[in-house]
Amino acid sequence: MPLTDFEAQYPRICQCLRQAKAAGRTGQAYLLIGDDADFLEKFSLAWAQTAACLGKSPDGKACGDCQPCQLFRKQAYPEFFVIRPQSKSRQITVDAMRQFDHDISLAVLPGRLKVGIVVEAECLGDEAQNAFLKTLEEPPPGTMLLLLTVNARRLLPTIKSRCQCMSLLRNRQDYGLALREGLFAILAGLRRQAGAKIGLRAAARISQLFGQLHDEAEKQAEADRDQRWDDIEDAQIKKQLAEEQEARIEAEYVRLRDSLIDAMLAWFLQRFLIASGMAAELLPHPEMLAAAGDLLENPPSPWEAEQDIREVEDFARCVKGYVEERLSLDAMCLSITEKR
Ligand SMILES: [Zn+2]
């Protein structure tokens, strides 16, 4: 599958990659982050072929005719090394990693690109990651390394910072509700050392948003109400109808609220990607950045960003487990903004 087949879905990423190829500035190490391991592998193959192509197309596309292109098509490109977790243990062992390091260190035909792919890189333990760091820092000449992962948080920050990161999420969510309600502008204020006052103010504003969602849910349920029952006199049936209506409001509210909580998590995950060095144009949800303040110029450390994700995950768990909303919100915002 050529890279051009992915253009419609990831126009910016494909364009960046093709431009790098056309300019002869192909990177040495890439980290492909996504939610579908098979898809990441297909994409990495397409990019590997494009990068290995000897044609000199001005738009950076693979020519399809040169020897590397032909060999890739037959899945017979010789300078191609893949490491993946063993099927049973779901681990990539240190020994396997050392063997991979050795394989890609061997000399190849001059002018030919060597490609090393680490499939499901999250299956590398810390020790194997450390063993790989040196290769990642200084790959053998003419080598391109591609790390694929569906769980970037399992990778050491030192691994991530040595790669060009790109996000290839397939199930992009629509965060229109959160954007409309100004959620991201509130979240942008939640920063380390900001202090309790700012934390509590943010919690109050998010709580207000939840209140608006409740009103919206009520309106929606009212609009959906079956008016044929309005003239019923029977008190028993009236009571039952009122209870059913209440349940519908609550269900609609929970649906709206959960989509806002998902958006919160997406915000903090994206913040983590920025902290890990991902370029703004390659982020999965660049539309969130409009409200990001100086996040791009002044990101938290990857470690802090990761801690903050935990706080939001805790909050989501509490709320969905029926801990009181406002209490959980205060706790989350205070933990993130705490002065330490
Ligand atoms: Zn070619």
C-alpha cells in the first residue's frame, strides 16, 4: 500500500513526510502513535517504501519503478528488519533487542536505506528500552528506525524525545461540545504551581459547565416527552411517568457529561504529547490548541504531564463510580495546581 493511500485520512502527516523525503531530510527515528497496531504497521511500511525509493520525485512520492520500490512490492526488500513481541509472553526481550541492534548494524549496499521497525514498542520493558537507547541516539549510517505503539505512555521519555512523533489515531472523536462550552480554555489554566485559588476557580467553572449540560438534558427530555399522557388523572400513573422522565434526564445528562470528561482526558493526553516533543501540526486534535495559551512555548515536563493524566483518570473513575461530582472536581483541580 503506497503512502498516497493514506493522504486523504492524514493529509498533514503525509505531506510533512513527503516534503522531508523530497528535501533529503528524512528523519532517523520516528515514533508512530495510534490506536490500531495493524494499521500502524501498514502505515510504517508505506513510509518505509517512500523513504527507501531512489526516484527523485519533487513531491516526495515513491516512484514505484526503482529497485527498492519493486522489492518492497514483492515484500523482498533485503535491508528491512522487524522486531515484535513474542506471541506468548507479549514481550520484546533484551536479548531480542540486542539481536535487532546487531542486525541493523551490518553494512548494506551503498545508497540503500536500512529500515528497522519495532512493532508494539510498548512491549519493550525498561531494560530493553535502555538497551535500545544508544542505537536510537546514533543509528548506523543510512538507517531509519520506526517505533510503533498503541500505548506511548509505556515508553521512557528518553525514547520519545529521540524520535519524531506522529499521531495516527483512527477513531478521532468529535470534541465539538467541549469546544463550544469553552472547556479547553478552562483546562489550559490548570498548571503545576498555579495554586489552590486557580485550581478551585477552574473546578467551579467546570462544575458550571456540568450544570449547563444538565439544563440541556432537561430540555432535550422535555422535547422528547410523549404528550399523549399529559391529561392523565391517575396519580399512580402520573408518578410513574414523572419518575421515567427523571430517569431519561439523568441518562441524557450522564451521556453529555461523559463526553465532556472524554474531552478532558483527550486534552491532557495531547498535552502529554506536546510535552514529549510532538510537533503541533502532527497532533491528533490541533483544534484544541486555539485555547491552549502558552502551552506550546511553555509545556510541562513529560513526567508532570503524565502525573496530571493520572489525576484526570482518577477523577473520571470517581465520577463514573458515583462519587460526588463537585468533590471529585475540586480534588482533581487541586492536585494538578498544587504548589510543591
Ligand atoms: Zn521508487
